[in-house]
Amino acid sequence: MLISLTMLLAASIGPTAEQTPAANPADAKPAVVDPYAGRPSARIMLSRQVRNFVVRREEDSDRVVYLETARSTWFRGEMICRGGGDPRDAKSFRSAGHSNGIESGTTLIFYDLSRETSNCTLVSLVSLTPEEALELKLVRPPKAKKG
């Protein structure tokens, strides 16, 4: 009993300074800065307003969906996915749930041609500026005028 209490106390205190290896500053990874952090959450009022979507993988996030609504307004959403299919192969999607809109917490079901589905839940949804959409190559740059 005495030994187990001593071991429990030692484990709760943690490793001593002699046991911890010295951290090498060259091994530390730089912190990833999220350019979308601090933005207010966006909402698409009706899911039928979405006329285009693109699903990508990015360095800091496993799955990201870009949704385009009328007048080339783009939204960016991070997702957590489950299911047999890959949402990047999807040709269509629908929102599941009681609401007609799309916002954080909405489940999107992606369908591909082989009838496999991916169920993805939006973790965040933010609106993009036209400059960000151009930088992400979601829209084409404007053509130069001849003259």
C-alpha cells in the first residue's frame, strides 16, 4: 500500500528535470497562423442558393469546402468527415437536418458517381472576400480590355 501511494504521488507530480530531454529550438515547428480566425460565422440562408462547390485538402485542415452562391459570393467551411467516399470526388451534395440553410454544425452529404457518400459536418463557415477567392483560384482573373 505504501509503495503504490508513493508511485501514485510520483506519477502525479510528473517527470523530474533529470528525466526530461532538452528541447532543441531547431526541432520546433512554427505555429500555423489561421488567416480566417476571428472572423464572424457566416450563414447561407437556403442551401439551394449554392450553385458551385469545391472540396480541397489544405495543410492546416484535413477537409475544406468552398461554396459559391449567387453573384460569385464564396464561403469557406472546415469539415469533419466520415463515410466510405471521398468528398473531393463528389459531384453533388445536400444538407441534412431540419434547417434549410447552411451554417456551422450543418451536416452535408456528398455523393459521387459510384453512389458512395461522405457525411461531413461543418465546423466553421466564413465568408471570403473577392480578393481571397481570386487568390485561391476559385474565380478567374478579369480579362484585360483591348484598346
